[in-house]
Amino acid sequence: MTFRPRLIAATVLLVALAGCKTKGDIVVDEGVGIQAVRSACPAVGIPDYTGDVTLFRTPGSTTADNIDVVAAMTNVRPVCNDTGEKVYSQVTFDVLARRTDTRGARQVTLPYFVTVLRGGNAVVAKRVGQVTVNFADGQERAHATGTGSTYIDKAEATLPADIRERITRKRKAGEADAAIDPLAQPDVKSAVARATFELLVGFQLDQNQLNYNGTR
């Protein structure tokens, strides 16, 4: 499965931000007026097709009249502490669920994953948890909250000093490399990728559920 996350905290590349500079960030504001910020905290997001889940009463039938419960993951809230040798990143999210048969009280437990991705494609850690939604008798909609967290080695999430210098070095008009974007150079791109982490969360779906989400 290819992850294409909707990022919540934009730190995967040097992303243009305003008013977010903090100590230790890389800030590039020379040349063409680009302002970019990067921290050791991972980006947080939900991979495409994993933020919703649909349960059916009869397995194998995906018609609308066979839908039992639908749930969506929303309001993803990241918290990060990068003051120590380990970067602590936590994500909290809400699950909004709706059922078609409102008779009786009911609990619905939904599995979800928390994955740490490095360099955009390498899974370095994954945990599976569960969130339980409680419907009262006669209640159509219900809400629950889930959470996940991870530790990342700060040294691995920090750019080497020589790469930082090449990115942030002031360039004057007329210099040989003045028109060259350092982020386009292969070794710089590789170093940025190695130091880039993402914390991704989504419902733990089987292949049929993924296929359903991808085609509806």
C-alpha cells in the first residue's frame, strides 16, 4: 500500500510557513524571498483511503442497503517535544461514527494503526491500537477519541551541520552557485529525506476495505 498522507504538521520538506520560526529551525529567506522552516518533529497525517471505515452487515455485499456502521477519523491533533535526545511525538484524533440500526445499546471497536515513516517510504515502527465507540439505545451517532505516540532519535531527525550550512549559506548575485537550489542537489535531497520522519495514523483496514475506500 502506498502512503499518501494528508499532512497536519508540515515538516516533510522545507515547507513555506509564516510566523512559525522557533529556535533550531532552518530559515531560508534570501535570494527569491523563500521562507522555509524545518524542525525535528515529525509531520503528522492520515494516509489516503485510511481515514474512513465502512462495516457491512453481510460480508461481501457492499451495497448501500447493507451498510451497518460508518466511521471517520478527524480532528487530528499533534503534540511534539523535541527538547531532549529523543523527540516525543503524540497524535490524538476523534472518531465520528454512525449506525443504520439504532435499536439497543451497542459497542463497536475499530482497530487503527500508528506508523512512523522515514524518508517518505521506509516504515521504521508500527503499532496497532483499538478505539471503541459506544452507541446508546436509539442513538444514531457516537464519538470516541484515540491516541498514539512515538519516540524518534533526535540525532537522526537533525540535518548534518554541513548540509545545514549549504542550505542556509547566503549567496550573492554573480556567484557561480547563486542560481542553484541546494535542495535540488542529490546529496542534499538524500540527507533531508533521511532526517525526515512522519507519524501517520489511520484505520487498520483489510484489503477489501481499502479497495472499497479507493473506488467509492
